[in-house]
Amino acid sequence: MSEKIKVPEGWESVELGEILKIETGSKNAEDSLLDGNYSFFTRAEETQKIDTYSYDTEALFIAGEGNFRVKYYKGKFEAHQRTYILTSKNKNIDLLYLQKAIQPKITKLISTSVGSTVMSLRKPQIAEIDILTPKKKQEQQKIAEVLSEVDSAISKTKELLSKNERLKTALMQDLLSYGIDENGKVRNPKTHKFKSSLLGDIPNEWELKLFTEIYSFKTTNSLSRDELTYDNGLVKNIHYGDIHTKFSILFNIENETIPYINSSFSLDRVNSENYCLEGDIIFADASEDINDVGKSIEIVYVNGKKLLSGLHTLLARQKVQKLIVGFSGYLFMSNRIRNQIKMEAQGAKVFGISKTSFSNIKIAFPTNPKEQKKIAQILSSQDEKIEDIKTKLTKLKSLKIALMQDLLSGKKRVTKLMESK
């Protein structure tokens, strides 16, 4: 797959087959052991373990099928029979640099390949990959070092994100099951008074209501995507797919990109009472995934703008003011309510929930608005922290892409960094 490449001064263009020995392992996936002593490279994303080793060297690994991430390892290992082992023929080649340089080539190769059932890589395809590389190993190493630092920052940020998402899950479970006492502490059944209910024990300070005792449904508008536009318009429209993929639990119209109703659609067909108001809950009434059916958002800020609940959505509005704005969005994503919704869902390939089904949904909540507000503040603060981490992660990924484009092409050189050492 030779292609014309502009070669910077002091660099060269080479095919991997010229500088690397490419072979496959001999082991089967069944040979892996949970408590093995050596690394075992297979088609799986995570490196496995095994009790034997056939190699003791520095190498790169590319699975022939499935997971095409280029891995690096130095030490004793085994490899699956459909995993390629790449070792250096040339002492002037840094394998950590090659790992960074090969990955985008493999990704591009796979994205343009057509397989019969499973996309796969063959040895000649890998051998013919062209890469640019500095002739000096020291420059290769410095590029690898810079990119590895960014990779490390990305990895740590992902771990931090995962940790905070787990913390939010735990907070929601505790706060929406036990609530907060007058001292700002999560209630404990051992130290606080609880009462039995149809949803199990709940704090004495809470009450249990049927969904239909608090909410009534408003008519929604089943507009297709053809009737919507992202150009400026008068009325915005929320589609069930938006709820599944775009929005956080609390919907702020200023923070979300959603389409307007096309000007060809007559607004005479819309009853003014059906415009979304702050405190409204919008449910996605259908999904191919049972875990997403009935997923919801709460409208917390519309700023006088006109917003409609659209295709495959259910719009619920409080008829008795029991839940404050900013709290109910979290409440309807709690396990207690989500599990009830999944139990009411109907279907096989596509799951759905109807307005009638909500008459069976039970809601347990604090009667004191101050407690609701405090719970919402804690969860909202955690959401803000998660969004900040996501923003940082996005910036790091963009930085990595830019650095790879510059450093792996020789457009920007690391020679000054090398001199500063």
C-alpha cells in the first residue's frame, strides 16, 4: 500500500516489512489462565495471562481480527495464532515510536477494508504499510515520549471520569433511597426512623404517591426529522433520540443543540398548553434497549423560548406541586423508578411504555422542599464535576490528534526538546 509521502530532512520512508520481522503466535484462546505468570496477547482488548512463554523480547502486537489496537510489550510472553508479533530487524528502530506511527495507519486500513463477515488483517497488508521515521533513534524516542505523556494524561483523565461516574451512581442510590437529615447527613436505617411502603422502607419524612396522583400527560407532537431544521426558527423540538443520546438528566435549553420546527410546519397545529415548561418531565417512550425505555429529562430552563415534546416522547406536568424544579429529573432516573418502568415496558425487538402504564408507577420522595433542593444540589455539583472532566478529556484527545499529525509527519521537530536535556 505504498503511497507518496513528503519526507522531511533527516527522515526516511520505509515499509514495515523492511524493518520489522512479522510473525504470528501459536497459542489458542483457550490456553489463557486467570492466574498465569506471563502475558498472553490475543484478539481481546485486554492482555490475557498464561503459564508458558515462547518469547522474551521487545515487540509490538496487532490482532488479525477484532481488536486492532497496536500494543507494546517488553519481556516474556505468548501470542495467539491470529495475533501478529512485530520485532525489530534494526537496532536503530524504536518500537515505542513505531507503535505511535503504526496505529493511525492500521485504523485507516481497517476503515477502508471490506471483509465478508469479520474484518481482518493479513501479514502482507501489515508488511506493506509505509511510515515516516526519523533516521536518528533519539528523535524517534523523544516523539514517543511526548505522545506517551499525552496518552498517560488521557488514561488518568479517563480513570478520573470513571471514578466520578461511579461516585454519582452511588450518591444517587443513597440520596434517592435514604435522603438527607437536618444535619446534612445521609439517613441510615440503623439510626433514623423508616416506615414500610409498597417500594420497601422509606424515611419517615418521605411520602409515597402514584405517578398519576402528581402528574398528568400533555399531548406531544409526532414530527419526523424531515419537518425539523437546525436553521434559526421559532420553536424547538425534542425527539426521543435526543433523550437517548444527547441530554443530561436536567435539560437547559441554552446548553443543548436541538432542531427547530421547519417553517413549512403550521404552528396552528400546536396547542399553546403543549409548550414545555420548567419542571416538566419528558420520557422517551420507545427504545431497542430495555435499559433506555422510559429514559427521561427534566426541563429546568427554557428562558421564555418555545419548546415542544416530539416524536416518541411523553410529556408529563405536575398537577399537584410536590417536586421542585431540578430534583425530579434525578428522581426519575433513580433505580427505584427506572426498575418499575422497565417492568412495565412491552415489546420484543423494540420496547415501549404507554401513558397507561405510568398509572402503576410509584414515587417515593421527601415532603420537605429543602431536602429535595439539597439532594439536587449535591447531584448537580457532581454532574458539573463530571462535565468538567469530560471537557478536559476532549481537549486532551484533540491535543493528541494535533501532535500526532505534526510529530509523526516531521512537520514539527523535537530537536530543540532533545537539545534541552
